Amino acid sequence: MDLAWSADDAAFRDEVVAFLDEKLTPELRQAGRLMTSVYSDHEASMEWQRILHERGWAAPAWPVEHGGCDWSLTQHYIFSRESVLAGAPSLSPMGIRMVAHAIVAFGTPEQKDFFLPRILTGEVFFCQGYSEPEAGSDLASLSMAAVDDGDDLVCTGSKIWTTHATEANWMFCLVRTSKTGKKQEGITFLLIDMNTPGIEIRPLVMSSGEEVQNQVFFDEVRVPKSNVIGTIDDGWTVAKYLLLFERGGGAAAPALQVMAESIAEAAAQQPGPGGRPLLEDPVFAAKLAEARIRTKVLEVLEYRTLSAGVDVGGAASSTMKVLGTELSQRLTEIWLETAGPRGRVYQPHATAPGGPIADFVEPDGGYVSGESWQAVAPLRYLNDRAGSIYAGSNEIQRNILAKAALGL
């Protein structure tokens, strides 16, 4: 495997870098740098999507005929990597990276014509309706009912951990349309207009204090059958396809390397045992070195996937999901340790959270104890605890790997 970029890839990288240098304003870079989770500030995210859409780069992984880019896998990786290195805020994955692929693969021509252009512009903003209070990692146990009533499905039940439900005007949702057969059968993939009567949204306050997640209640919500993606009762097929895009296909290593490098720079300035810089403490240095080695291993694995011509797939995406989320958790632990006592101060006003902060009163004058990265550290630590749960828990991913890769 040759780790060097080809001349064409190097030229493409230079084009991407020049674009990022020109278009990323200081405000957008700050929104990216002060993210407290995988979700950036909503307004910054939408502004960056608008800029990318003007260039034709908002959804590079889509088919070209729907607004994607005719890029190689390597070019996709370069774009993702350079965006992270430049500090670009993340885009919401729900529409562009997730449901859009399901619409392309299983949607009708009318569904594609309506939704895909509007996802690109941000006119349609999706949230995900998968988990329920009694159906999380065991998603096939979902019970939200959708009763056939002529041209409509009448939906009653609730969804939980719904990211950005208060910002979204559409939800892609799994509903129970039949109780016969295996639990994976009788599930339908449905697109629901969030302005439909009978929908109630209740924000959930996370341990970080952010209101990014929500519980959504449906009381006899009427949804046209024309909003079904695929066929009624076969939504599990659509959902499994979509999950491949939720779990993998991007470049996780660059963001983790940026985090590790930032920790090293901060630790070189922070006092450690005996008054020496924390980075000179052998115990701390060993922990950070081990994490940085793991980021390099992950990078090589991502390069290997590229060199093999693999895009997204069950085993590959599960592997990257486990390695990336667990390494991110490890790095945020080290980040919090680096921040020291000031990292225990709750000061979300010094960050760029992905949602409103509940019941927080900003101190007079916006006083901040320490540096901005020390304010981000505890929130990022708390939010990253969910990384090994969402998109299918890492225990589930290991089961997938045991079956697909080891034949167990």
C-alpha cells in the first residue's frame, strides 16, 4: 500500500485547501473548534452547508445526477480530512449522509424529485425516528403503531433520543405496520412532516446540560402512504441499508489526530506533578502516546480500506465505528485530565454547543475560567459517552463482526 498521494490527488487536495482557506470565516472556524459533540451549532452548520452547496460540494457522496461529485474514494477522504484539519463545522448527517441514500436507493421518482434538492438547500431538515423507550439497540422491538386507513397510515406512539427534533421539519421514522412473523418483519420506513397535527416534542436535558435530544410523541398522526420509502412491512431492509452510512464511510482519524495534537500542545503548558509541564509526567505521557498511536493505526486502516476500493459495508463500517468511538472516548478522558480543575467548571457559554443550554445563566460580563478548550473539555467528555451506543451499540457491532468476519 502506497501512502503517498498521486499527483492528481495532491492537486485536488490543494484545490480543497484553497477553497477552505477562502470560505471558512473566523466565525465558522470558531463554531467548529468549540463543538461540544459530533453536532455543531445549528446556524453555523446550515451556513456552511449553504456555502458548500454553492460550490456543489454539500453532498459529494451522492450520485452525480442528484448533485453529488464524481470523486474517487481517495478524493472523498481528502475532502473529509482537510475539512476537519481546517476546523470546518460539521453538517447534520440526518439528511445528507443518511436518509438521502435511502431515498436514492428505495424512493420513487417523485420522492427523489421532491426531497433530494430540498435536502441540499436545507429547506428540508430531517431528524431520525428510530429508538423508542423500549427499543434501543434492539431496534426491531419497536412498537410505534401505524394503522392502515385508506390512503394514510395513522401513527401512534413515541420516539426518543431524537436529535434536533425541534429544528427539523421532517422525520424519517420506523413504524410497526404488522405484528405477524419475525419482529424484523412488519416494519415500515416512513417520512413524516413534523408540522402534522398530533405531534408533540419534549426536549431532553443531557448530562452536558444541552437540549439536543428529544422525545417525540405521536397521537393518531395521519401520514400519506406516498411517504413510505420502499414497501410497507419491508422497512427493515431500508433501515439496514441506511445504518451502513450512519456507522461508516467517513474519515474519523483526522478529527482524532487534531484532538490528540491539541491535547499535547495544552499539556506542554499545563502544570503537572512537581510543577513540571503535564506532558513531562511519564504516566500522562504514556497514556497520550498510546492514544496517538491508536489514531495512527486507525488512519492506516482507513487508508487500507481506500486502497482496497472499499466504500461502506457491514464489517468495514462496524470496525471503524467501534475503533473511532472508543478512541474518541479515550481522548476526551485525557483531554479532561489535561484541563485540570478548570475543566470541572461548567461554562457552556464559552463553547459552541449543538443545542440550547437548559437553565443556565451566563455570568456577568461572560466571565470564563481558563481557556475556551478547558470549557469544551467536560461537555465533550460527557457527550462522547454516547458514542459507543448510538448508530448501533458497539456490542452489536462486535456481534456483526463475529458473524461477518469470523463466521461465528
